[in-house]
Amino acid sequence: MIRREFLRLMVVAGALTALAPGDADAIAEIVDRRSADDFRLMNSHLWQVYQLARSKRSVTPVVQDQLGALNDALKESSRGAGLCEAAGDLFQLAGELSFDGNRYTDAAASYALAASASSNVQAFDLWACALVRHAYVDLYEGRYTEAAETLDVAGRVAKRGDSALSTRHWVASVQAEVYAGLQNLGACERALDEAQRVADLATPVHTGGWLRFDGSRLAEERGARYVQLGRLDLAEETLKRALESRALSKGQSFRRRGAVLVDLAAVGAKRRDVEQVITYGGEALQLAKQSGSGYIARRLQGLQMDLQKCGRDGRVASFSTEIGSLQTMLRKG
């Protein structure tokens, strides 16, 4: 019932943003701008809560309340440019909650609504970010060609956005992941180099809300891409360096640390190094249990095929069984 109401609120708010005209008279525009600012402030706070929350699903009730409040504001207002942007922002957060819970269809619907609300008012960076998040749905289902097409559009939209923002660099970073999935090393490294140019931005990079790309994750992402491409020595060296960084020290970022641990376990599995699999994979499994993160659980599930390379080792078999039990636990939760 909670999920059904959450989706209903999303659909209603999406329809209302599509109906909201942008030609407000001066007085009403001032009123709406103040209301939109309130929503933007609350959205920003919710993104912070989401980032810090150990269990992402715990944020769902307050996001649902915000969706309800946004619906009320849209119904009462006849002008909605600012509110459309606030909706595009909030829809992306709602999509992240669904994505983390492995509800891909719900996430895709949320991102589609976010893109629609943002495009209505030509909020290009917000629009591009919604498209990037939508591409992730295809990416994590192994639909690399479809993800590449969406990211190509996201890149074109981002070029019409604010050049001081890191939107286009984030697009390049995700394109690198797609190229790795397509086993195109040259294109992957070119995309990573393009993403690295985020360091050349003259203004401070946004690290909160719907756009959080500042390049700080590029080391771990480069390592993950090398794993996909089978460049194991390069992958291990890069990932271990990332794991030792301050940003990924214990207690800092469960999702990011968990992803690096899974990648290091995958390197071990590809080398048939059981000790490496159990050491890094076991810690990732514990993080997933502690945080209830569907993202880490999904990464662990992707590791299971590589575990077959380790033969019939009892510890690996037990580890694989625990991964399956984790999936069941999260679905029930």
C-alpha cells in the first residue's frame, strides 16, 4: 500500500507539472517563486538525509510527504515554472529510492517523470541528470546499447545547460561504464578522461542534491571499469588505492565502499583467489546487511557468476548462499 500510494502521488504530480503554464503574471510569479524556493530547500535537505541514511528505504515516508505537499501546491497554483523544477528534483530522489530497492520499473517511471517536468521548463541540467539516471536502469540490466542511446541524448541536453556545472562530466563518467560493458577500452578511457576534466571547472563543484558529481569517485570508477574490461592488475591497483582513501574509510560511504569491495572480490574470483573473494566479498556482504542497501546487494548478485570460477570451494559456496539469502531478506523488507 505504501508503494502504491507513493507511485500514485508521483503520477499525479507529473500530470500537474505538465499542465502548469509558464506565463505567470508578476504578482503570482512572486508567490510561486517563494513557494518553489521552499520546496527546493526541503528537497536539498532530503537529498542530504538520503546520502547520510544507512538504510535508504527509511527516507521513503518523508519523501512521500513531500510529494503530497507538492501535489497540493501544484493543484492550488496556476503557474508552475519553479514548481516544475522542484518536481523534477524530487522525482529524481524518488527514483533513487526505487533504484536502491531494486525496483527498476518504478525507478524508470520516476526518472521519466523527472525528465518530463524538467524539459517543460527547459531546466537543461536537471533534465540531463534525469536522463543519466534513467540510463542507469538499462545499464544495470545489461542493456548497454539502450543506455548508450539515452546517454547520447543526455550529453546533447547537458551542452545546453550551465557550463559551470559538472553535468556533462557526469554524463561522460557513466558513458565510460557503458563502453566498458561493450568491451570498448579506447572509448572507455576517452570517456574517463573527459569526466576527469571536471577538475578544470573554475567554480566550486556541486556535491549535493540531484547533481553530485565532483570527480572524487573517478579512481574507484576507473578501477571498476578495468574489472569489466578484464585488466585485472590495473583494476586491483586502482581499487586498493581508492579503498584506502579518506572518502572510503569505514563509516564514510557504505554504498561506495561496498561497490569497491565487490569489485576487489570480483578480481579475486577471476584469478581463482578464494582468500581475496572471502575477505573483500565478506565485508561487502556485512555492509549490505547493515545498510539494507539494494545497490550493494545487486552488485553482490552480479558477482555470483564469477564465483563459479572458484570451483567447489566450501567457503565460496557458503558465501554465494548468503548472497541469495540477502536478496530474499531485502525483498521481504
